[in-house]
Amino acid sequence: MRDAVIVEAVRTPLGKRRGALRNVHPVDLSAQVLKALVARAGVQPARIDE
């Protein structure tokens, strides 16, 4: 088994239950976080596993 390596961190915005992000699906919000992580870390997406 390979060791896990954390190379970068990004937070999602905080929102209220009926706030500005109410129309953003959690999956879409997560996708934006993952895209930002890959861009910041400079890692090829194909190298990311699970």
C-alpha cells in the first residue's frame, strides 16, 4: 500500500440554509473544490486515485 500525501487544502464557502448558495448542488460545490485543489497543486488529475 502506498502512503497518502496531502499536497494542498481548499475550503468551501460557508452558507446559510436559504442563503446565496441554496441553488448550488453539493456535488457541484465539491467539484469546484477538487478543480481548485488540482490547479493549486499542479498535479495531473490522472495521478489521483480514490
